Amino acid sequence: MNPANSEPQDHLRKWMWCFLATLLALQLYFVRELLAALFLFALGFGALAGLALFLFLVERAGQFSMAWAGSHTRRGLGLLGEISKKPFRGPGSEPAQ
């Protein structure tokens, strides 16, 4: 090697390593940013899925309670019909004035 040419090559080699280190650092930075964005989107979609599940369960509970109330209302209306057929006054009571 010629000592006169080695100094510019060393200088170029130093800049090449700096450039490669910068590229590596930028790649690590972008990977870190992408992982952070993935994590945030996963949290957001998880929250939306949880909200959708909650609304679905509330709607199903509403359907169940309406079915339960409907069956009990029919039975209650049947009892009300039987009560309405009976006289309100007992035998031997005085007529209303």
C-alpha cells in the first residue's frame, strides 16, 4: 500500500462506516416506530372489539329479558282475567251507595 493513498481511503472508510451506522440506526428507529404503531393499532382495535362485544351482550340480555317479561306477562294477564270474573263484593255485603 502506498502511504500517500491510504489516508484518503481511511477517510472514505470512516465515512462509509458512519453512513452504514446511520442506516442501521434509522432502520432500528423505523422498526421501533412500526412496532409502536402496531401496538397502538392493536389496542385501538381491541377496544373497538370489546365495545362491540359489550353492545352485543347488552342487546342479547335485552332480548332475553323481553322474552322473560313476555311469558310472565301472559301468565299475569291470565290471572288478571280470572280475578276480574270474580265479584269484588263478598256474599251478603251491602250494595254500594
